[in-house]
Amino acid sequence: MASITCDIVTPVKKLFGEDCYMVVVPGVEGNMGFLPGHAQLMSTLADGVVRVYSDANTVSSTYALQGGYVQVTGEKVIVLADRAVPVESIDLEAVRAQIAEAEEAIKAETDEAAKALAEADLAWYKVQEHAASGNVAA
């Protein structure tokens, strides 16, 4: 079986780097899937979940991500995410507490720049909540 290499990288570190069957990423216009031999592509990512398949029916790894880009060659998929975490490492209760705190901070914030940062954090917590609660189509 042919494989494609997938790297998932954030500004902090490389989270994933393995050969796989297929990679599915959240594009701004919908999910995009990449198999070996895919045409070269560079695209913006939407907030969502990256799914790495070890075969046609098995998702071997999932990562929640916020923003970034994907670069594809025929042999490699590179996900350059602003933020990303493995879904299995997300503590759903902690994320829900962070959502409540962020919502309160947004209500109380008067500085527009600080409010925008708090809103970005809230969006990130909601991506994690969505991913960890199992609401992601396979």
C-alpha cells in the first residue's frame, strides 16, 4: 500500500510525523482529503479537526487545530497550525471551565485588543470542546 507522510507542526513544536494512508483537514470551504500522489496544493485551514488514517477505514490520530495552512505534495502533507493538540489529550471538563472563564472575561473587557485576544481563546476552547465531545464526523 502506498503511503503519504504527514507532519503536524505548531509554532511551539512538531506534534506528529508519520507515514499514513490518508489525511483529512478542515479547509475554509470544507474538509479536504489527501492520498498519496495528490497534486501540489497550499491552502488556508479552518478551525477544526485533522484526521490521520492508517488505512481506508481506520482513523489512527486526531488533532484539534485553530488556524493555519496545509501544504501538500504528492508524497507529503504538512499541517502548519497556529494551535493544535491531540484530541485524546483534551480534558473536556477543563475546557468547559475555560470556556466559561473566557465568556466572562469577554463580557468584562473594555479594551478592544484584549477583547479580541479573549475571543480568539474562546474560539480555541470551543474547537477543543467540539473535538473532545465526539462531534466530529469520521
